[in-house]
Amino acid sequence: MNENGNNPMRGRKLPELKPGMYRKIGMGVAAAIVLIFLGSSSFYTVQEQERAALLTFGKYTNETSAGLHFKWPYPIQQVITVPAELTQRIHIGYRQEADGSVAVEDEDEAMMITGDENIVSADAVVQWKISNIRDYLYNIDDPDKFLRNSASSSIRAVIGAEKLDYAITDGKTVIQDKVRVLLVDLQKKYNTGIQIIDIKFQDIEPPSGQVEEAFREVTNAREEKNTKINNAKKYENDIIPKARGEAQALLENAEGEKKSRILNAQGDVAQFNAIFAEYSNNKSVTESRLILETLETIMPNAKIFITNSNSDTVNYLPLNELMRSASDSSPAPSAAAPPASAAPQGGDAQ
């Protein structure tokens, strides 16, 4: 626009393109669009916990893991990604929301018949993951539905062979193991590409109502029984070692007493044999010595009386008290015994 406010381009014609230029421009734009499309569709990204199946003209040709990869553009090649590295779960007998809360129990799926023709409600969760992408995508039309049906049929088969009382009490772990074996065998038999990691029962119980209450009482009684058995075993393990220890101590004491008495008896026998040998060699001397030794033993505690056989009156002389008093006062050696002249003539000592 000039100073006068007029547009200098007004009234001028745009330069005309040469014949065929519009066609070339259109082809260039189309080629650019095709190149952009081919470039964007030739690279794909596989996320963590995923694996991708690469199809060439609709046929499985390769498998790729997490990362950025190249492929020929569609329709030559295409990619199907699955969460092969992710451990997944299905719930049997109930459904669970994404936040972990239980939505509702599926009674038709949970109710099962035991081997003794009782009804039991079983809720379980199956943990699984994809082990083979090709088998998972092409061998089974609906892998998730097949896994649910096979898990339900395995549980029914195992519980149908067990009694209700065993299924709701002690048999839970055994039933889990049997169901897992059956479920793994089914996946191998049909090549589903699914790996069973584990199966856990949430509940195995009779239907609600009076039946459930009756079985609760049975279960409580069994638990009380087991508690008493465990307490009895604990008492047994505590008291038996103590009794054995006491018995061993008594045996050791008796053995010690036995040895002591044998040694004492052997000593007495040896002493008797020695005295008997001396007695055999010199009877009179040995008899005198034995009499003196015996008197030395008994005389300190004997009461001594001196009597006169010529008199009708009994004269009492307290020799024991006199000797005890003399001993306590430590008299001269001459006072330890009365002189021989003190004894009456013709007297006898007893």
C-alpha cells in the first residue's frame, strides 16, 4: 500500500504456471503424504510388560519385545501387542472391580456339588500370564473365556471327588494343588500359550443359613479338639523329659549307694578276716585285746557301782559324777581315780 492508500498489487494478475505444474505439485504433495504415512506406520513401540506379534500378510512371522522396532508398512506387515510379561488374574465364583472391591458373587459359578452330594460354595482366584504369543492368539478363539471355563471345570472335578467336611476344613490346600495340576494339564493339552502361576481359594464353605451354622459348629469343635491335642502333646513333651531325668538321678544315686555299701562290706570283711587270723594265731591275747577295746568303747558312758559283798547295805559312790567334775576342773593326774586303798576290802566292781 503506497502513501496515497492504494494497494500496488491491486489490478495485477498472478503469474501463470506452466502447463503441467499443478499436476506436479499435486503429485509431490501426495508423495509427501504417502512418505509421511509410510514412515509413521513403519515404526512401532512395544511397551514394558508387553510383547508384539509381527504378521506379514496376515501370517505370524516374528515376535518382538519392549522397545522401538521397524516393520514394513501396512498392509504388508502389522503388529498385535499383548501384555505377555504381566501377571493377570481371573476370579472364579465372584467378580472384582478394578479398585479391588468385590462387586457381586456369581452363585451359578460358585455353587458346586461334593463327592457326598452336598452343596458347597467355592471362590478362587487364578494367577496366569501369556507364555507363548502365537499359541495364545491363534490356537484358542477366546483365551480368557477358555481359561475361566477350564478353571471352573477343574475345581468342580476335584471338589466333586471330596467330601464336604474335608473340603471346608483340612482339605483346602490339597484341593488347591490338585486343581492347579488339572488346570496346567488342560493348558498344555490344548496349547493355549497360557502359563498357570497359582490358584488360591478365597472361601470354600457351605451355603449360608442353618447348614452353614451347623458346619461352623463342627469346625469350631474340631479346632478345639486340635487345641487340646496340641496342649496334651506340649505337656507330654515337657513332663516326660523331667521324669526321665528324675529316674536317671534316682538310678545314679542308687548305684552310688550300692557301691558305697559294697565297699563298706568289703572293708568289714577284710577287718574281720584280719582279726580272725590274729585270733587263730593267739587266741588268749586276741580275746583280751578285744575285751579291752570293747570296754574302752562302752565304759566312758557306763555307770560304775562299787559294792561290798560282806555287807547287807548297798553303799553308793557316784564315781561318774566325780570323774565328770574332775574332768571339768582339770585336776591333778593323781585325782583322776581314787587310790586303791579307798576301795573296801573284799569289794566287787560292776
